[in-house]
Amino acid sequence: MTLTELAADGSIMSMELSPVQRRIRDFYFKEALSAPAATRHVHRAGLVPEQRLFRIEDLRRHLNNPLLDLNYLTLFHAGKAVDLTAARLYKLVQRRKIEFVDHRVLQQHFAQGAACVLEGLDILEPEINALAAALDRAHTATFCNATAFSPSAATRPTAGTSIPTMCWSSTSPAKNAGNSIARKHRGGSA
């Protein structure tokens, strides 16, 4: 399947789905959409063991970006959302307020064992955006959201490592009104 998208210069570009993306897409259309309406999550172990759509390095790249929109990020410590107001800084550039992130605040929370949820991967990552576009074609009004979760240091499988879990939720008013069907699969760590 080739997806088309509009390039910055207005020309039409196409993006072929990778084998991993096609397996996820096929799983979604064959199993997730046919799940009973009461089903909130579907999962198949080993669906994409070589998954490289989003890795720990990608999560770090986004977290280290000084222009990260903190509206996409939630940190949790002791089961509660962390107030990131102190991490929001701004600078005036040509009389415009440009927000950026104070990474010292984020690092302090991570050092204390905070877990992290980064939403909007379907906006931030072109390959995930292409997959989201393929999944959104299931219905005329489908909204796909790709999220990465990295557990706190206390719950990581091995000290010093983190394996982000990607969750895809797709909500369609046409089917499962008000429900979301998510597919979870683990990314690899390097």
C-alpha cells in the first residue's frame, strides 16, 4: 500500500508502508476492528518483534528537544501526574513568546523515578504518521493517537534500561462509539 501526502512545496509524495507497518495495519483491520464493542484493548504477543518504529533513542531525542511541546508530555511519580509548570520557560524573539523546556526540571523528576508518557507520536514521527493515516482509513471519522510510555526506574525490567511501550488507540464514532481500541507492542532498546 502506498500512502500519498502533501510535501512542503505542494507536490504529492508517496510513502510505502514497511513490512512492520503492514503487519500492524493488517492486525488492526483483521483483529482489532472485528473485536467486540466491549473490548477496550487487543494485543498479540510477538506481532512485531523487530519493531523499530519508535525506540528509546527516539524517545530521548524528543525529550532532549528544547522546543518539545510539554502539552504532549506527562510525567508520573508515585502514581500521580507531575506538574511541569516549572519546566516551561520562554524567550522573546522578535516580540514573540517562544516556549522551550528547562531540562533540569525533567531530569530532576526522572532522577526521582518518574515515568513518562509522550503523546502525539503520530504528529512527531513521519513513519508513525504514515501508519496512522493507513489506520485512519478504516472509517470516515477515525482518530488515531500513538503514545509512548516509559516506566519509572523502579519498574524497569533491568536497572538503567527502558523499553518504551507504544500504544495506538483509534476511536471511530462509526463503530465502538466512545470506545477506543488500542494495540500494544514493545519497542526495542539499544
